[in-house]
Amino acid sequence: MKHPTVSFTKADIFEFIKSQLLPPTRRNIARAFNIKDQTRILLKTILKELEQEDLIKRSSGTYQLTESPQFVDVEITAISAEGEFIGSPVDWPSDKPHPKIYILAPRLHKGHSHVNIEIGVHVRVRLEWIDSHTCEGRVIRVFEKLEAQQLVGRFEKTERGGWLIPSDRKIREVFPVTPTSFTNVKNGDIVLAEIQGIGQGKAAQATIVKVIGSMDDPRSITLIAIHELGLPHEFSREAERLAATATLPPLSDREDLRSIPLITIDDEDARDFDDAVWAEPDQNPENPGGWHAIVGIADVAYYVRPQDALDQTAFERGNSVYFADRVIPMLPEALSNEMCSLKPNVERACLAVHLWFNSQGKLIRHHFVRGIMKSAARLTYTQVQNAYEGDTSHLSKDFTKTHIAPLYGVFKALTKARLKRGSLDLDLPERRIILDNKGNIQEIKLRTRFDSHRLIEELMIAANVAAAITLENKRQPCMYRIHDRPDPAKVFSLHNFLAGIEIKFKKSQQIEAQYLSDLCKQVSQTPFANIVNELILRTQAQAEYNPDNIGHFGLGLTNYCHFTSPIRRYSDILVHRALISGLKFGEGGLLAEDGSRFAEIGTHISATERRAAQAERITVDRFIALFMQGQIGQEFKCRISGVTNFGLFVTVDHSGATGLIPIRALPHDYYHFDEKHQWLLGRSRRLCFRLGDMVMVKLEKVEPVTGGLEFSMLKSLQQPSIRRRDKTNSAKRKKAKKS
């Protein structure tokens, strides 16, 4: 059937209602746009969508604008190429996406001075809607400037000058570069620039501050994230000096652990080794089938003292940041890679905890010591797993029997305890970027997860629990690692999606971690396994550091903190200091006033952790985009990993590359976004694209600087369409059935 050509859009209909030129009844709207016959159905659909989006309301057959917020506080976040300011609401009162807000300068009375508006300024505006997704905001009050605006981007040289293409994909504008600032800048260089010339009616310009690198060098990708997010990456001279002069403490009052064959087990590409483990069957006849384990952790608090230069830089960074080609360590390498790295066959200062478990993995007692240890071996997860499974090419049978087998014995017991308490165990693939010596990408692969990984995780969790319990018993301040219950609204969205793929999911305000883990197992052998795991992750609250304990939902634990990685997490240094003070272990404990600052510190290090995670994530995206640049035009099998009103996000199965299929790149139709069921549904052809569906796509565009990939749809590998129920035929069938 031939579909009618329409001469109106959703924005046109909204503008007509807003103008009130005629009473905006459906009949008057149809007359204004000469809407007849089949296009009336489309008009009806558009009006319904505008109502659902809470932009219009109907009263006595007449449409009018809803009472959307008249005054909104916004932060000025960007400048268009024409020099117009763009703002983002600080708090949008609706659950619908906020509009794009163009900022208009305040109207000043005669004699008043000009009000300075620039990026980073916080303002209150009066909204005036332009169309259903755009409005103007007249400034009525100016607050403080939040921060100076600097942008990282790629310099693109042209015949008439140059342009800055921002690395942040949320900034869609490009900025002309002042001619005097790029005399020594090459085409394709990655630069740090400041936005200038942002007065009223004046086009924005970028002035290059420094050249960061070149897109010809893949290692520049990491530099983008470092400068974009302002990651501290240089140590003070005093911090470097303190690290370089660090020496091993005397044995004196410490426990001598050098004869115990503690071993480190890490990834092949690990850069630091701050934990070592050992286990044996418990010799106590009152604990049949039980285990005794030791977890030894580098004694970082001995070297990093409160308020010294090392402490200040560790606090500022909050944590180490790990990239494919480098690490930004929390502490100078003289500590993180040397004196606090538990290298084999060298003596190192440590805090260690003896752990005793019963046969069911329950922690029955524990005991902390401050000692000197000597690692017996540096092993990888792969070596340990292979040895346990019988491959003796790297580790002898004797070594496996005495060092490896007992660790797996403890692991099996701890697994019983984990299953009993019902922790959340998500199976989410982790991408690994393999680089050559020049920083070029050789391969993108998914990390293999062995029982040897889980073995270390379970022992670290047990040590962390022991630390939290000890600090509570000693009435010491504790920086807990807390994880709240999922947001009920997100759980409800998960329920709606699962209902759409016919998976039962109970509605409850108190979903337990065990139930979510069972759900993962239920779908593990289905095509929806990855997306269900991902959606469950999205329902989770963000874990954080806080001195007020609410428990850890995901792990199913009442008392939990971080003790096991003081080389790379400031939270762990605080826990070490509290243990040293509480157990009277000597130097390096908390200062008397430190406990009162734990809430403030927790907020800060939670933020630095999120910053690090963002830096690592966007850098992986950019490396993948660079890798995909030579594959433009190729076809890929993908899974729909996100559905929005502007298109589909898809993820390539093997590499994990994620990109956008904009609505214009879908088969031609008018698509409706169903937020409840997470799908786009075509009005005419009834094509439906759902979250989790498999599709074939073609790679159309790559932008390594932003990490952006753009695909076009080739075909769906799922059902071809969702058909509209024919009410007439349905009525006929019911009538025939009665007769």
C-alpha cells in the first residue's frame, strides 16, 4: 500500500498549539496542515505522544501547553558554532528528557552594566518553548561560575584557518581556532584549548594552550582522558623524595612471616603486587574439614604518614588509574612498584591476617599481625588454573600439591558460604586491549575468568570482612565500602523488560541479591544472557565509601571495608591506619582528629573512583574506535544494548565495540519509542527493534577522538515485525465462535 506524503512534523504540531492562532482542536490542526484521510492517523499518534511526553494536555476538545516549569536553574555547558550559549538543567522536575536550552542574556535597564555570561556559570532562566525538544531560557539571575572551561580536542587545519573538534561526544559544536594559537600545531594534533570570545553576538573561538599529542600515535588516546578529566599525573618533588628514600623497617616487634610460602597471583599484565596468600588444612581437631589461610598485604601505611607529601598526593588522586598503555599510580613507582610491591624472594613489610574457616566457609576467628614476609613466587591466574587442572609445564606436582591445592580447598569452602548468603554474581564480559611496543592495537579480546580469579576474590573479601569486624570491635573509625539496595523504579523497568521476553520476575520492593543471581543463572543459556546481566547491573546503586555502615547489598555482607589494596586505593590506607591504631602496632596509625574527617574523605574518594572508572571506560572506547577505523564499510553481527527516542545503541559481540544507529539509518518509517518495553516500533511497516535483539549492521563512521561509532541497519535477525491486531477480524472470529 502506498503511504501518503506528509507535510508536517511533530515540531510543527507543537508550534501550532503553542501559537494559539486558532483554537487548537484536532479539526483546526487538521485544516491548518491540510491533513486528510490516512494522515489523520499520524496526527492522532503525534498528539498522543505529545500528551505522553507531558508537553500538551487536552481539555474540552482543545489542546494547550502543560504547565511545564517556568523557572529552571541551569549550568551553561557549551557554546554553539554561532556563539549561542547552551545550558543543562541542574535538576529537571520531570522524568522525561530535558530540552535543549539556548541561553538568552538578561534584559538590562538603561544604565545597568553588562552581565557576564560564560561557560561554567550557574544561572536561573525563564523558559520559552520553541518546539517539543527545544526552548530558550531568558536569564533572570546569575550565580557563581562553577569552573573555568577548557576543552580537549582534535585540531583540524583548513584553508581558511582551523577548527577544534571536542573529544567529549556530548559537545556537538566545533570551534574556530584563533589564528595566532596554531602556528606550530599540525593537522590531527590533540590539543588543550580555552574557549574565548564568548560575548553577546560574537562567535566562540578556541585558543590552543598546549599540544597533547597526535592521532598518529595511539598512545595519545590515554592523554586525552588525562587532560579531559583533569587526572593528577605528576608527583611533587617531596613525594618523589620520600618514596625514593623508603627503606625496610626493622623486624623488632613485627612477626616474622618469611618462612611461610605466601605467593602472589595476578594477571599477566599486572604492574603491582600488593597481596599474597597461603593456606593449609586447619590442624585443630575441633574444626574438622576446616581451613587456615593467611592474606598478606603490603604495609603502605608505614611509608605514607598522615599529612606528609605522599599522603597528600594519595588523597588527591584517591586511587590508581589503569589504562591499556600505562598506569597513573596513586603513589610514586619507588613505592608502588618497589618497596610496597610483594616481589618474589625479597623481604617486604606487611600487614597480614590469619583466617580460620569451618568446612562450610564460615569465618570462625581471625587475627591480624604486622610483619615481614618474603613472597615465594609470582604466579598468574592462568598458571595457577592450569597447574590445578594437571598441567605441570610451569609448576611442579609438588608445588601444586603444597601451595595451590590448599588454596582451592579454601575456595570451595568459601563458595559454599557465598551461595548460602546469596551474593550477586554477574557474568559481564571485560574487554582487554592488547598493544604492541609502539602502542598500536594488536587485538581486542575478552578476559577469561577462571576459578583462580574467584579464589583470590573470595580470600580478599574474607580479609576485608575481618578488617571491618576488628575495627568495630576496637571502636575505631572505619571507612566502610557500602552498597545500597537497588532503586525500585529501576527494578520495575527490569521487570517490564523481562515480561516482554516472557521471563517471570517477581514484583517486590525488597529484591534480594540471591534472587538476581538466580535470574542470571536462569537466562545463562539463552540469547538474552548478556543483556539481562547488563540490565541487572544498571539497577544497582553505586557502591561508595562511607563511615556510616549500611552493609553491602551485592555481596550480601553486613560488615565490609577495603583492606587489601593500599597501593592503589586511599580507602585501604585509612583502614590500615585504623588497624594499626586499634591493635597498637606502632608507627603509622591514625591521627586523633582523622576520624572526624572520614565522611568528607569518603565523599572525595568515591568521586575520584568514579572519575577513574570514567577515564578507563572512555579510553577503552577510543582505543576500540581507533581499531575499528580500518573496518569502515564492513558488516557486523550486533546486539541492541540501548534504545532511545533518537536511535539504537548496538554492541559488537566479540570486541564489545558499542556505537549508535541513528533513527535516520533505520528502515524508513515513523518510529515510536516505547520506554516501558524498550523498543522502537515503526508506524507503517510495524518493524520493531527491541533491547537485546540481534541485528546485522554496517559500520559507517568512526571518530577515534570521541570514541564514537556510527552504524546503519542492514536487517534484524529476530522476528520481522510486530503486527497490529486486526480488530475487525478479531470481532468476526468471536462472532463465528459463538455461532
